[in-house]
Amino acid sequence: MLKKVSNWVVKVLLKGGLLSPEDYEIYLYGVETALLQSIHILTMLVVGFCLDAKLETLTFIVFYSIIRIYAGGFHATTKLCCYFISWIMISSAILIVKLLPISIMPTFSIGIYSLSLIIVFVLSPVGNKNKPLDLLEIHHYKTIVRKLLLAELFISVFVYFASVRIFCVISISLAFVALMLILGTVQNSKSHKPSVSITFFHNKPAD
């Protein structure tokens, strides 16, 4: 279904003279990726609204996606699997924040944030076989991730004193990025083709 819609969009743009026919496959991949990412975001927003956690959901999406785009990590083998991973992540994040006693939330949040920060700092970027990068690109994305982590750290300090609950969401989002990097590393080792690639929820450098 997604591919059919992507095909239709690209063909309409081609007929309108907005795209070059020679780069059809590139445009098709780009449109399909954009649609998939939109579905992921929409799903997360719906889940957040249903659980009455609008601010928490928006916080998770922003902080998770910004790092994930450049850090990469686990690559789902199917779009359906990718979709369910996004659904599970946001649901888990919101439920943890809602159910975790406020008395232990600061300790919990600082603990997982610190551990996740180290993992993401050391492992990123982790990619997949779809779009490998050369050494210069790896260095480039590593530098971006570390700068983003530094910026996020400063923001998180202020957020912690303003709202421990929102800081907890940021910590969980970083924990999921770390988890995706670990799973991505394992995935690459099993395929015997370690690589770094590029997307959003599932890969850029390395859905």
C-alpha cells in the first residue's frame, strides 16, 4: 500500500515536470521514507493523546528523533515491524512516566540518562547494510551526535529543575536510542557486514 501511494505521488510530480525521470528510484525511496516517518510520528501522537500525555509525547519525539537520525542503530526487516517498534516505544515511555513513583523518578532518570549517554557517545553511529558510509562520513556523523548530546545535556539540566517528569521522558528517549544502537551492533555482527547508514526512526545513518 505504501509503495503504491509513493509511486502515485512520484508519478504525479513527474507529470508536473517537477522531477527528473532519470532519478525516479531515488525520488520513490525518498517519498516512501517520508510517508513512513509521517506514519510513525502520527502513531506516536495518537498514542500520546489517547494516554493524555501530549507534552510527554512531543518531548519524546523531538529528543529521540534528533539523536536517532544521526546515531542510527537497529534496522527493522519490514515496515510493519518498524511501525510496531515505534508504537511500543512511545507507549512504554508514557506508561513508565505515568506509573513510576515520583519519589524514585529523579534517581531513575539520572541513572538511565547517564548510562544511555555513555552508550550513545561510544557506539554511535551504527548503521546497516542498506546505505554504508565511508570513514569520513562516519567521523562526520559521530561529531554531530556528540555535539547533539552535549546540547541535550545542557537542556536536560534545566529541564530537570523545571520538571522531573519531562526529564524522565528525555532520559527514556535516550535509553531507547542506546538500545537501538546495541541491537544494531548485534544485528551487524550477525550479518558479518558492519556498516553505517542513514533515516529517522529506522535509520539515518542508520527505521
